[in-house]
Amino acid sequence: MIYYLFQWLDDFGVPGARLMDYITFRSGCALVLSLFIAVIFGRKIIDRLQMMQVGEIIRDLGLEGQMKKTGTPTMGGVIIIIAILVPCLLVGNIGNVYMALMLIATLWLGVLGGLDDYIKVHRHDKDGLKGKFKIVGQIGLGLMVGLTMVFSPDIVMRENVEMRNVENSEVVIEYVQEDVKTPQTTIPFVKNNNFDYSWLTSWMGRGATAGGWILFVLVVIFVVTATSNGANLTDGLDGLATGTSAIIGTALAIMAYLGANIIYSSYLNIMYIPGSEELVVYMAAFIGALVGFLWYNAYPAQVFMGDTGSLTIGGIIAVFAILIRKELLLPILCAIFFIEDLSVIIQVAYFKITKKRYGEGRRVFKMTPLHHHFQKQGGIVTALIQKPMQAIPESKIVTRFWIVGIMLAVITFVTLKIR
């Protein structure tokens, strides 16, 4: 709204009206606004949740200090969602297709996670919304995002091409002059880090490009589902999912800014995506909302985000990475999410196999998701991996996961230059 007001004032030559033309200025405004909303209005929302008796139901897993969290307000993800939407509506260009997709994704997953929390709290069903309905919702979002990228004329890119100067043999990066629609993305550790999904469907002949887009949509669905569920599983300790997601969001914001600037894109030899600079404004609001929420979610937490928040932030990260064509970097950047996912899959699979073979289920980890493995005292349960034997305090586990998240973010950037 403020963005369009400044555009209107600029038509009359009002001094300072062009400030809203600068992505850095609007991103700064979005960051400050979201942080302010999360911290100031977050307190009021927490009080309201307490009045509504929207408290977390804690299942006794035998972890130190766990039962003290019973009754802590949940559904705090509402704070994050509001702190994202309001700044984006105020200083964002909602007519931009990238911004519109991110806002829809935020609302979509917010409603999905909210339904899950509502069932848990008001119907006293710890399992919440059935898994199949969550998957359907995530697939639906992935399908919508994928098809929009296929058919929207505003979602295009310019491919980067290495050219060698015949006079001095210097390698320079040039871009094709026309915007093109293509199922290309960024892949790490190769000389030309543009990867075209249609290369995998080249056997289809004339239908290779169409096949590439179909494959791309399937990848989008998988990435949205996997990342959203990974963030959901990571949300088990105070501040863990919040801080980790803020680190990931910062890395993605920088990538979006670089990919939307033809000069920086040329320097890094990555594809240039016209119009995607609006995503920086969105991600600034996302980071501010998470940092503001961390004010209350840090140990000991005064509020939990619930599935309202965890499903939403995971989906936001996935959709954002897809829009800037960096979804294949997520296994590195979001390794914490995927390792948490994998730990659960391994634990369940090994338990079922050993139960069928030996008559009793056995474990690989002391407890999953993985962060609980470090929180559990060794020697109490039978598991293949007992170390560390001493239980690690919750706050230390969270801090160490944050450090790992920062390292992964740095490695992700390094992959853009290692070829």
C-alpha cells in the first residue's frame, strides 16, 4: 500500500518518493516492520493464546525439563505469519508474480498448519491433522507453484554464457539478450552450473522440453513436501527451528539479491532472473519475523510456533528457493532439516525390519528426530548409537545446530564458485 502511494507521489514529483524504487530501502523497511510487529504485537498474541487456553500437550519422552513445557501457548506461528504479511502488503509490490506466489504460499501453509494445531488443541488429538491431508495440501501448493512457473509469462530467466576474448584470452560472462522460459536451475560443483531438466528427457525427442517441465513440476512438489516436513520435525527444541530458518532465510535473501542483479550475477556466473528482486523484500520480512519471534521462543520458550509456524516456514523456504532456481542447493543449505527427516525414516525402517526378523524392534538412535538423540541420556534405551552418553542441555544443542546452520550456509555460497 505504501509502495503504491509512493509510486503515485512520484508522478507528482514529490521529493523522496523514489525511495520505494530501491530494493535495499524497502527490504530494510520490511525487516524493521516485521521485527517490530513480532516483538510488540507478539506479546499481545501470546496473552490472547493463554486466555484461549491454547496450550501445548506434551507427551512424556523422559527428557530433562520436558514436562515443564506443558501448557506453554502453541500456534505462535500466527505471530510469524502476521509479521510477514503486513510488511509485504505495505512496502511490497504485490503485483509482482514472485511476491504474489510467496504470499499465497504463506497463507496456504499457514491454514494447513493452523488446522493441524486446532485439532491437536481443541479436539485433544495429539496426532492432529491426518498425514495424508497434510501431504495433499503440500502437493497442492507444489503443483500450483510449479504450474505457475510453467505458464506465467512473467517468470523468465537469462542464461549466463562464458565467452573468451580472442585478444587477451580473458573469460567474460555474457547473457542472452532475450528473456526465455526454460526449466533450468542451478546445480553445484560443475563448471557450467546451469542444469536443464529437459536434458533428462532428451530421449523424448520433440517432447523433451515439455517432459522437462513435467519433471520440474514433480521436483517442485517433492522439494515443497520434504522441506516443509523437515522444518516441522526440526521444531522440537526452544528456538531450534526459528534460528535455523532465520540463517537459511538470510542465505536465500543474499542469493535472491545477487540473482536479480545482472552485474553480480555476471560476477558469480549464475543465471539472471529479471523481476525476482521483489523476493528480497519478502525474505527480509521473513527474517525479521523469525528474529522477532525468537524473542519469545528462545529458551525457555514463552510460546511455541506449532505446525502453524513450522509447516509454513519450511514451505516458504522451499518455494523461495524454487523461484530463484536454487532448489538443488537445498540439500546443503537445509541439511539440518533433511537429516532430521532422514533420522526418523531410518529409525522407523530399522525398527520395523528388526521386529519382523527378531520379534522385537530395535533402534539406531536413542530417540528421533535427531535433536532428541543428543538430549537423551545414553545407556537408558537400547540403540546402535549411544554417544554422547551424557545428555546435552537443550540450549547447547540449539546453539550448536545454529553454528552448523551457519557453516552450511557458507558452504552453499562456496559451491557457486567451486566448479
